Amino acid sequence: MTLQQILNRALLQQRQGKLVEAEALYRQVLAHAPETVDVWVNHGATLQELGRLDEALASYDQAVARMPAHASAWHNRALVLLGLGQYAAALESFEKALARAPRHADAWRARGRALFALGRSAEALESLERALEIAPGHLDTMYRCAALLHVEQRFDEALAVLGKVLALDPDYLDALALKGALSCEMRRVDEGMTAYRLHAEIAFSKKPVSESADPEPKQKHDAEQRQWMRTHGLAAKDFHLEEGARVAGPAVNPANGEEVERRWRESDPQIVVVDNLLTPSALAALRRFCWGSTMWRRSYSSGYLGAVPEQGFACPLLAQIAEELRAVFPAIIREHGLGLMWGFKYDSRLSGIPIHADQAKVNVNFWIAPQEANRDPQSGGLVVWGVKAPLDWDFSRYNKDEAAIRTFLGQSGAAPIAIPHRANRAVIFDSDLFHATDRIDFHGGYENRRLNVTMLYGRRTFRGS
């Protein structure tokens, strides 16, 4: 077989997705014709698809060494470096690719990824806008522009871009989720909840649930929920969201406002406990929403389950509560928008969320399970340490690196503050404070599961704060 025949076969195998065979054939060609630049590029692309990034990088290095003007080789090399997390080096390769092919829209888009990873979000946005000038109407690029505008807190511009995306594709799920987040942070929470709920309906209403892959704690929860739904006259479907309508009158107990704000001003560290947070009608309605909605889709290693807005943890009642928290506690919530929000459900005996801090200004964490569900009235709540996460720690460190956190707390001499679980109790605190779920010892049974709601207001690096 001639070299040309081997090369033709390699190209065919690559097109057919037979990558291992193609890679071996390319090596045969390169052993006899190492100066063939396009073969080095194709060999690199095959290795890249196989996930052998270091080898792919070496192949692209061979290509650009032989032909420094080869724009595609520089572009592919940059993508490999992105995949390896070498963002500064990737940026250099994108610059070389674009110097040779300035209208390469994909390179401008990927360059934006590298810049964002380097913390240069304004420049990343400019790179994406350049891609849009070359290829107008590219939905993914438009969406990513909106996401960067959100990061830059250019909210009105971000919302306008999302409007264009959703006009072209009303079912664009990432755009709906971003619209939900953006609207909530803009203090247009009802609009945010509507977008989130639409996202959940599109994403899950026609998607069958495969329970066989679920961990045992989730399978146990889902079986209990189906039985509860049947008992309460609901069809035990894979996807169902209760209405979660606003209640007539207040949802957040206004009687707490003045006293809680006084304690917030006087506390150091800033932690306040609020009993009877919700009015009786709001508490009952929120329990019904959480018990009857099949939005508990995230499983965690400790056995607890999470629900987030884009999966259905969104309804008019939650919007009402979020808005009224600001109205009842204006000196605490201030001008901060609603950022993240979630619900967690726990097994009666398994552990909860490990120690961490959150990416926000103010945490509002409240519990809605019945009081009699808790077997130990002295525990089951939250433990907060009166020391803040260092400002130079990034999110992965202060939110997930438990070993580093415990070392830091030990060195700081911080003492844990245990706040026992009570039905309809909230703990409002500075989001920089480290905290964790306390020991859980609840009765068995679906309605006895510990159930908490968390609303985060503001950004950790909120401008002007």
C-alpha cells in the first residue's frame, strides 16, 4: 500500500469515527513523511478526539514548527491548551491563529473562554462580540455574551441579548435559566421564577426518569413521594410541579422586622435567629409545594437531595417570600438582588452539608419540616463559625475544600455556634461565615424529612458594598 493509500484510509477512518485505527495510520504516514504538515494536524485532531491531549499538543507543535502560518494548527493547539487548563498559553495560541485568520469566528469565541478563565471577563465579552460581527445570529455566542454581561452586572444589556436569543429559539434552555437568574438579581423575581419554571417544564416534562441509576437514598425518597402523592390525590408522575401560588396577605411575618434588624445591627459576627418567619398560610403552602413537586433531582454523596430553580424549585410563593424578606428586613437585605436559591431534603439519619461558605452577601436559611419530626430538639439545625472566609480564597476553596477550611478554623480559634432546628425558624447570617448542617436525628416518614430553603442575596464581591 502506498503512502497516499494509507493516508486516504486514515482520513476515511477518521471521518467514520474509527479514531484508534486512524491515529495508527497517521503515525505510519508520519514515520515516512514527517514534513507533511496537514498530516500532523489531522493526527493531532484524532488524538484530541481520543482525549489524549498531551500527545495532541505535541502533534500540533510539530505542525506549527514546520508551518508557522498554519492558522488551523494554532487554533487547534489553543483548544488543546484550553482543555489542559493552560489558559495563558491557550490565549497566546489564539492570538497567533487570529493574526493569520482574523475572521475565524470559532477562534474569537474560544479566545473568549480563555480570557474568562483568566478573570478578564470584559475582554472575553469583546472577543465574543467580535465573533458575532463575523457570524451574526450565532445563538450560542449570543447566549455567552449575555452570560458575560451578567457577570459584569450590565443587567439591562444582558436581558436584551437574551430576549433576542429566546425570540429565535423559545426553548433554548440555557437562555431560560440565565433569564431566571438575571431577573431575580434585578429584583424582578416573579419574572425570574416564570423563566425558571418554563425551563423545568421543557427540560423534564417529556423526559423519562431512569431510577435504576439513582443512589439508594434518592430511590427511597422517590418511592415515599409517590406514595404521598397518591394519598393526596395527585398522579404520581415523573414530572409534576405544584402550583405554589402566592398567599393572600403576607407570606413573611412582618412582626419580626424591627427586632431582627436591631439584633442584626448589634451582632458581631452577624448572625440572627428568627422564629415564626413565615405566616401560617405561607408555611402550609410551601410545605405542600415541596412535598408534592418532583423537583428533587440532585443527589449528594451524604444522601441528601437538592432542588434548584431551573429544575422546578420556582413558584409565585417563593417569589413572594423573596420579595417580602427584603420588605420586612430592608436594613439586612438592602439593595442586594436574589442570587442563588435552593431547597434541600434529608434522610432521617444521614449527614447533611459539610462545612463551607457561600458566594453571596447575606444567607437566609429556613426550615419548614414539622417540629415533631425532629427527635432531638437540641440539634438538627445549623452550625455557624464566627469567622469569615479569607477574601483571597477562591470559590472552590471556601466552598469545597473542607480540609483547608478546618485547618483555617483551627488556626483562628473559631468556636462553633449551634442553632437547633425549629419548624419555621430562619437563620440569617453573613454569607462569608463558615457553616454546616448539624447532626440529623429525625423520625422516619416522608413528611418528617428535614427540609430547608436557602436564599442568597448579593454578590460576595458586590460593588460599592
